[in-house]
Amino acid sequence: MKVTTRDLLNYIRCFRFAALDRNSSSRKKQGILAKNEHTPLYYTFNNVENFEESNASEQIEKTLYWQIFNSSRNQLLDLVHTFISTPKDSLVKADQIFTYDFNRDITLVAKPDFLVVDTLASTIYLVHAASGKKLLAETYTINNRKYTYFSQDKNNRYTFKNETSGQKSSLDYEKHLHKLTSRHEESGRILYDAAYQTFILGKLFPEVNLKTIVVMLNSDYVRTTDEISADCLSLFDVSNLVKNLGSTIETDLYRMINHIKLNDDSRCQLVKNECHRRTAFECPYVDFCFAHIPETNSVFEYFQQHLGFREGKHKTDEIHNTYDLVNEGMVDMRDVPISWLQRETNLMQRYCVDNDFVFINKRKIKDKLDTLVYPLYFLDFEAYPSVLPRFSGEKCYSQSVFQFSLHIKKDESTKVDHLEQIEFIMKDSYDRREELVKALLEAIPEGKSSIIVYNQTFENHRLQEFAALFPKYAKRIGNLRSRLFDLLKVIKNDYMFYLKKGYPKEEAQTYNLYHPDMGGSYSLKKILPVLGTDYYADLPINNGVMAYLQFAKIPFVSATEKNRIIKDLLRYCGQDTMSLVTILTEILKLVK
């Protein structure tokens, strides 16, 4: 059996994984695939915006995602190759597979992106299309001062700091170092992979001094030229750190072997940090193991369920972790004793579920809606979070806007079928951001009329970025930002608004509307079926991830395919703004 880092990380999740994977492999050989089986995602590709939405899309879209992502990663590999400094007579091996027989049945597989081989020392380069902030974010405190675990040299390379006496005596240092290297965190999985590759190559070349370099994206890099420079990369020398993790790798290998030998697929405890449900590192068999969880009104639909449920109102009362409840058979919302629901929002949910009731605070909603100023502009952006910056002024993973849709309602009497629509889309890979901004400003004149969005953080940040990119439009764009009206705050809450209106704190904190079918979510796709009709299922492109994946294809497809994609993107973005119109229309009916 050949074992990669991903395999090892998967097999040590729980004792059940090995048996499930063996059964799955057997079915695949027979050509029989379970309905919910899917290929496990590669453990390092976690720097994904809106991954949950991506995870819900069709398999073809998942495949396309990884193709696009890998294409960017190949660009990174080319950049890394340009600056690898090699001593005289050294040899650079790229994309080469190394194997080491751990025992008769287990062969360990390493695949460093580059291996610089020299007679005295060799360097492993591992390239990850994720932000270096993931390794720099973890800090420890000594004498009220915060420190990172890496120091930066004059060549902008980061090196893991050797322990000092002050660090050794600091419990905070050990605590956060454990979190930094934990396989349950993305930073830890990156370091775990580095440790695994180093462990294997160390076994193959025991006489050679190995250095391990992790290459990640520089979060501070801003593209300023036509070509992306190597400055977009951050190099981390993790040699000392991963050598200390060698014993962990060996321990986990024995654990994996035990799980394989056990070959037990009976139900085991579900653990949040092993199952990683609804994250990029989700176990490939999570659908199977969670099959007993109800599709609607499950315990996971309680707001803030990740904080657990306290038995009483006193701080000393026991708190029950949600996963502990599930393992005890409490999987439905109604399984949780009402006395354990200390949060008002949870009590509201429970009442709605128990009584098939729609909760609505008409007074709060009406007060918020009274601030609307006509004509109304319903706005939606679509953006491409490209791994590498597409244009000047952008960073890695910048949300690069390529499209907007705008529906305009002139006054309260304007019928839905008489709304004006204005839209813009980039039809090629050239930088047309200024054209988009000018089109938006022409469509929305200066004034005080409301610009309606859903969850305004996204649109507000994109407008803020446009103002920085194009200072000559900054004042106009600032006017747009000041007029944003968030429909989410109408449906869910706007705490500070209601406090200023004189509402008591308790009422200001409560949500404005809840329907049992919302399933604990205020996402647009959950709200729309409750208040109106969900038309997304019939669209070829029906979520934001699918939209930017299709947009990314445009430069590489035929004219016919390009026209189809543009047509589908316009339909999707237009549906987003029409959905805002529908939600507002239905809410106005509710509070009359």
C-alpha cells in the first residue's frame, strides 16, 4: 500500500476510516460506487473562498475548481524555479516521486516540488498556494509582548526561531506552538506535510543534511507590473521545526497500521476536528457517518451550537458539546432539553420548530424599512478570487470583480415586470475594471437613494477597493458606500440601529424573522424559498463559485462556448438582484 501525506492524515482520523476506505476501494474495482462517494480533496488546498458553497456544487464544478487552482499552482512552481539558488555541481530535481518501504506492506511516498541535491546538504522545496499569514498568525506572549514563531532575515526569508530559555519557560509558547503544528489546523497540515516529506527523504538519504523550505503566498504583495514577480512568494525555513515532528510522523504511521489491521467499520464517536464536516478538509465519508442526522431541524441548525449547550443559567453548570450530544443520540433539535437552551435565539428556533410557527417582529422590520429612499437600486457583484492577482493593484486571492447586475425600482408603485435592469460583464481576460466602475457610476447617479444588497460587507469592501484603485472616482464611490442598505439586517438584525431607535437591549438583540425551513441559516439561498420562489435550481450557473469558475474558463474556450458562459453568467447575476427584489417585496407584504 502506497501512503502519501493525505492518506496518513485520513487514516488517523478514526479507526473506522481504514475499513470504510477498503470497502470503497473494493466497490470502485467492481465499478460500483456509492451515491455519496467523492474523491478526497488534497489536504493543502484549503485557501478557498466560500468553500461550503463550492462543496455543494456539482462534481464537474469541483473538478474544474481544482484544474484552475492547479494551474495557478503551476505558475507558482515556475516562479520558485527561477530563484532557487544552487551551489556548484548541485542538481535540481523537480516533481520527482520518492518511495521508502516502511514495512512489508506500507510504502511511504514523498513528492517534493523541488529537491536541490548537493554532496553535503540538500534542500526540499514544498510549494503551497495558501497565504503565509497562516504560519505567521499564531503568536505567543512573554512579559506582555507578542512574538511570532518565525523571524525574517534581510532576504525576506522566514526562519523558525530556536528556543530560548524564556520560551522554554513560557506555557503560552508551548500552547500556541501546539496549535501552530496541530494537524487539525491548516497551518499544522502544511507543517505536517513538510515533516512527512522530510521524514521519508531523511530515511532515503541518512547521510545528507536536509533543509526544508515551505513556499507560500506573500499576503502583502501587490501586483504593480504586467508580470507577476517572485515577490509574491514567502519562504519559510521550517527545518528545525519539522525535525522535531519526526517522532509524531512515526507514531501516526503505527496508528494508521493499527487501524488497517483492525479493519472495523462499526460506528465510532464523531469528532469535530477529525470529521471536519463542511470544511475544505472534510472526511470523504462524512455523508456516510452523518447519515443518521436529520436533513431538517437537526441539532446542528441551532444558532451558535458550536458553543455548546449549558444545563442552567449559572456559569458553573455543565456545558454539553454538540458532538457529544450527537454521539449520545441527540440529533434532532427537539432532542435537546428546553432548559438547556440559554440563548434567546435558540428558544425562538425551538418554538418555531415545535409549533410550525413563523416568528416575525413586524415593528422592528417596519422601522428599518422606513429608512429606504426611492428610487431603489438592487445591486450584486460577481468576483473571481484568483490565487494570483489578475491585475495591477490586486493581491493574491483578491476578490476581482468582473460583473454586476442592477435592478432599479423608481417608486413604490413600480411593478416588478417594469423594473429597469442595467448589467455589465467582462467578456475577456483584459483589465476592464475601470470600465465596470464607470458603468456602475453612470447607472447610479449621486444622491441619497438606497442601494440594496444582501450582506453588505462584500459589496462595501469591493467598492472600497475600487476607490483605492481609482482615486479620481473615490468621492463618487464613497457616496455609493454611504447609501448601501443591507436586506440581511432587515431579516436578521441591526443591533446598533435598534438601540439608537430606543429599543430595549433584549429586543434589539433578538432576530427579526425566523422560519423553520431556514435551517439555522440566513443565507440568500435559504431565505428566498421561504419568502418567494427559488429559481436558482433551473439555472445552468446557480451559485457564486460556479459563476467565477465558468468565468475563469472564458479565455480558453471556443467562441460558441464563451457566448454560452456569458449568457449564463448574466442570467445568474440578474437572478441575484431579482431575488433581492422578491425578498423586499414579500417582506413589505408581511409588515403591512
